[in-house]
Amino acid sequence: MAPISSSTELAEKISWYSALLLALMLVLSCCESAQSHDDEIMVGLLKKGAIKKPCDEIYVVREGETLQTISEKCGDPYIVEENPHIHDPDDVFPGLVIKITPFNYR
């Protein structure tokens, strides 16, 4: 038997690594398309109103809102405790910036 040259061994190793890399890229591309499909479904549900998005962490009070209505809307029963700049809960006005932490994220 003739000994296998080192260049042939190197070529075989490179071809195996290339095949593994190609297989890995194929698997990852399948996972990525599944993730983007899941994102499309979530966006569709949000637009239809099937899923209620919690309020942003920074919330600007609108006309006619009270801390009670904001608390119910955003799911944060501790608005006053988290916002030390609110001295009187009845003195809430449009444009007031408050921090919101929904209760289910605590």
C-alpha cells in the first residue's frame, strides 16, 4: 500500500469541515425563517387586538387620565411608589411623565 500524502489528508479534512459548515448554515437558515414567521404572527395578533401590549416603561399622561385608569390600563398598581416626583396622586396632568412597570414583570 502506498502512503497517503499529507496534501490528500488535508484536502479530505477541508472537504469534511466544508460539509459540516454547509449543514450548519442550512439548519440555522431554517431556524431563522421559523423565527421570522413567529414574529409575523405576533405582529398580526397585536394589530388585531388579540394580544394587549403592556404600556411602555416611560408613559406620558394624556388628557382625562387618572392614576387609577393608567394603573388599570398598564397593569401597574404601584405607580405612586415608583414615581417619587408625584406628591399628590390627585394632581396628575396631561404631559406628566411617569415610570410604568407592569405587575406581571415583577
